[in-house]
Amino acid sequence: MKEMIGLTIALLVALVAGCLGPQTSVEDAEAKLCADLARLDQAVVNLQSINTNSTVGEFRDAKEEYNDALAAVRTDAPNVAEARLDELNQANEDLENSIEGVPDTSTIREAAPTLIEEVRAVRTAERNLRDDLNCPQG
């Protein structure tokens, strides 16, 4: 009977440990978020490299790359620099709203007045978050 209780307790402990998975240290979490921010930084650079001869379709492709990088930041950012994440989320929402309704065939020259300031705001918010985390600049 004691063996059965001991085995049951051992099984429950193993089950709970397996469900919880490995614990991530604060340093590991911050390092992962910094890596995500570096990827986001590159995506913003790609957005900024769009020029007046580019199409809105090309901008949307660069924006999709940015969206993927932002999703990784949002996934890995809970409880890390939350206020700056709010700033980044708002800047992203403003960028999303500015591009909606602009046809893919429009040139960036036609859409530039709307997009330039929004991309700058995203860049500023991304850099503020990196600075808050003391991420290496790259």
C-alpha cells in the first residue's frame, strides 16, 4: 500500500513537472527578447529602405516581415518593459491604419505622406524598448 502511494505521488510530481516545462531565467528571457528586437530592428530598416519608386505591394511585403518580427517580440515580452511594449503596439496600430485602403499599385511617393511618420514612430518605439532592456545595439 505504501509503495502504491509513493508511486502515485512520484507519478503526480513527474506529471506536474512535465506540464510546467523548463523554467526560463530572467536573463534568458531578456536575451531572447533582445534577439527578437534585433530581428524587428532589421525589419524596420527594410521598411525604411522602401523608396519613392517602390510599390505599396513591396511595402506590404516588408510590413509582413515586420509583423512576423513584432509577433515574436509580443510573445516574448510579457512582464519585460511593459510600458514600452504599449508604445510599440500603439505605433504599430497607427502604421496598420495608415496603410489600409491604399491600393497595392500605388507608389510609395503617393502614399509617403501617410507612411513616413508612422514608420519613424515604430522605429522610435522599438529603440526605446531596446534601450529599456539594455540590448546590444546592432
